[in-house]
Amino acid sequence: MHELSLADGMLKTILDAAEKEKAKKVKLIKLEMGEILLVNADQLTFCFDVISKDTIAEGAKLEIKFLKPRVHCNKCEKEFTISSGKDFPILHMICECGSNDVAVLSGREFNIKSIVIEED
Ligand SMILES: [Zn+2]
């Protein structure tokens, strides 16, 4: 499962960072995610809750901001943002000039923007 491997990588990064800061507890995690990743926020939260049990990140809240993908049309050289709605954004990647020869510039991000910790 996609969300589980993301949650796993995220937990490792967060625990590393928290350890450096000598955190007692991780309270909040702010994330930015490109919509092309098609991450289900509820599933990600669920996976994170499960795997963070018995770590200092247990019970931390996830605040997820979704980033709209930016694409570039190779035909008319226009840059635009696509809006996924709830469907697969890939299906909507057609430029207004009618070309589907578009390159994805961004939208696959998975960034941990910041974490809020409780210090010792
Ligand atoms: Zn175009």
C-alpha cells in the first residue's frame, strides 16, 4: 500500500529530527503533498497512527496541504495548473490547445514542512 510506505518513510524522518531536537513528544506534523501522488489523507493518517504507536510521535496530528500539479505544454509552451477534483489528475492533463503532450513540472512533492514538538 502506497500510504503505508509513505507513512513509514515519514515516521523515520520525523523521529530522526525529533531526536536531534531532544523532543519529548511530537504534537503536530505539517506536510505538503503533490496531488499526483494520489495520497488518501485519511489512509495516510490511519497508517501513521498505527506505525507510530509506542514512539514519541504517537498521537501526533497530521496537517496535510495538497499542492496542485503544474504542467507545461510542449506544443503551445503554456504553463498551467491542473485541478484534480477527486479523480486521477492524470486523466485531466490536456492543455487548452487540445494537446496532451504535456510535461509535469511539479505535483509529486512529499515534503515535511515542519513538526511541532514538546521539548524536554
Ligand atoms: Zn498547449
